[in-house]
Amino acid sequence: MRALLPLLAACGANLTPQPEPLPTLPNCIPNRDGTITADELPVVLGTSAAYYESTNVTVNTAGTNGHWDFSVESASDTVIELGPVALGPQWYAAEFPGGQFTVDAGGGLTGIYHQDAQALWLDGTASIAESPKTLVRYTAPVAVLRFPLADGDTFSTTADIPAGTISGLPFIGNDRVDVDVTGRGRLEVPYLAFSPVLRVRTHVTRTPSTGTPVIDRRTTIFLFECFGEVTHVESAPDEPNPDFTNAAYLRRFALGAN
């Protein structure tokens, strides 16, 4: 897997510095059966992949007859590198004893994850800098991908946040995460195509213990066996359409841009 990237990311990802020397990539060969197991999404700490990113663009997340085209280049595209980093030296590491690695989530935040044969689990999020502090720990981790992943899968989790801190302010509430795998087919990015990819749609709603939701955002990602995330699309807040066409944030694998 070139880079494992967060499903609950904020808009605007950052660079991921990696240690030297880089590790050897696993010997994972796609069998192209349209089903993704945990072994076909290996987490390789210390690696990163290059992506084109852009903001506020028109997209077609629904696709046409199992075909999605994200191949058009734009002068506004910038190149970033993202990848998983081992959990350990970060200020928040002790707060997540079950965590294995972190991935930059943009906006000064990072997601803390672990993976096993059953799922890719999100343990919580934290700010990269200790101040202003953000620390969101779930009472139980959230499955953001359940293995084996296949077209037609759906699953939902409501994760309690009993004592969170967001931008220095206390927060009590929960995150509801709804995931569906709706689509299998061919995905095009600049200079390259992947087939078959799986389209995974995630809808996250954060609700305080009293009051109305403070976060309501949709994300669509496209996964390929032994590679991971090829394309990642985020809606604007409070988007009602699961197949949204206005993307607040878009990133696509950038061939040869490393």
C-alpha cells in the first residue's frame, strides 16, 4: 500500500515528513477480484505517496456505468506527499494505547488508527501541535473500513466522546459514521487508470450532548488492491447529496510526482 490516508480528514492536507531510510514495500500483487482484504491494504510505516490536491472543484462522484474520470489536470493543482507515521513520539501518543500509526488529516489535525484482520479502526483525532489543543478519544474505536471490503457493504457506528477538547474548548458528544461501498469499476487519474476500484462513501455527523450537530460532512474515496487510496473527495459541510458534485477538497494520485 503506497499510503494509507484518513477517511475522516479535514480539508487541506499537509506534507508528511518520513524518516530515512524508507522501508521495503510489501510483496502485494492485486488479484483484481473486486474484494479488498486486510492483507491487500498493508500499512507500511515510513512511506508516502504523491497526490495532486485542489479545492472547490466540480466533480462527478457518481460516475457513469462504473467509470469515474478524475484525469483532467488543473493549473491550480499542487503536489503533496502523505503517508502513515508510527505512533510514539507525538504529544498525544499516550492517550491512544491501542493506536498504531497516525495520518495527517489536514487543518493541523491528525488521525490515530490501528488495523487488524477485521477492520481499519479510527481511535480518535488530535492536533499536531499541543496548543491550541484538540484531542478526541472514542470510548471504542470506529471501523472506517471492514474487511473483506466489497461492493454492497454498509456499516454504521456511533462513537461516544465523553471528554473531548476541540481547539482548546471542552466537548462532550458523539460522532456517527455511516459507510457504504457503492460501486466497482474503472477510475482514471492523470496518466493512469485503476481497475477495479471500490468506491467508499462516508458520512460523518458530530453532535454535542446538547444542541445541534456541529460537523456534517461527506467523503468519497476510491480504493485499489495493494495500493490503497487512489482518489479522495470531500464535500462542503451539510451536503445533502451522497453523490455530491461540488467538492471542497480533492486529491488524486500523482504518477511520477514523488
